[in-house]
Amino acid sequence: MTIEELTKGYQNEVEYQKHMLRNLQYWFQLFFTVSAIGVVLIYYFHAKTVWLFALGIILLVIGIIGMLIFGYGQWRGRQNVNLVIDDYQKKIDYLNQKTEK
């Protein structure tokens, strides 16, 4: 395997993982919107309509749980991208040292 093939493989992997991180961001935004709708329902219907108030609480809880899960996934995903980049740099440094000798 040449350095060019190694570089291309790692570039493809990093781009794929960045794409997946963008997908996680979209899901995070969706759950943020769900929790915001829940807050609005709680605010406007806390004393008027019990079932809309309960729906608001349920949406808020679902939104918060979803944001926690996808936020953690984004955090771990960014760590993974950094690990892939560090691994690539270590391999390139090793190959450069090996070819210099």
C-alpha cells in the first residue's frame, strides 16, 4: 500500500464520518424542535387543557432525551474523527521515518 492510497483511504473515512456527524446534527435539531413544541404547549395550556399540557410534558421529555442521546453521539463521533486523524498522522510519520533510513 502506497502513501497515496493510505491518504486517500483516510480522507474517504474522515469525509464519511463528518457526513454522519452532520446527520446526527439534523436529528439533534429535530429533537430540539420537539422539545420546543413541548415547552410551548406547557406554557400556553398549563391551566386550560390538561391533555395538551400532558402532551407538552411528554414532548419535552422525549425531546430532552433525544437531544442527550444525539448530543453524546456527536461528541463521541468528533472524538472518533480526531482519533482517525491522529492514527493517520502516526502512520505517515512512521512511513516517512522508514523511507528516510
